[in-house]
Amino acid sequence: MEQGKFGIYLNIKELKVARVNSPHWIPSPPNWVFLTPEVNMSLLKIRHLAREKKLVSESDRIVWM
């Protein structure tokens, strides 16, 4: 994961996503994975993207943090 990158991050253990658009908190690996730079992506599209990238098996369980 590239540090300092704004966008949507997925916690692959807790199945939670966070929108990061500030340098005050950048999630760190291994639990957090950078998903997309699109900070305005809907949860439905986030679930689809996580499934497409094969990051989680039950993408419908992903929720906002």
C-alpha cells in the first residue's frame, strides 16, 4: 500500500471500509487494503470492486466504518 494515498480503504478482517481524504489518518497494512482513489464511490460499487479484486468472499457484509 502506498502511504499518503487518499481514497477508500477496506479492512479485510472486519469487512469495514473507510473514506480517507485527510492526511491525519492513513490506514496501515496488513488489515487495511487500498481499494480505490475514488472517495465518492458508493457502498454498492465498493462491494462489487472488493468482490472483483477477490479481496473478500462475502462482499455483501462490507459496511462503512
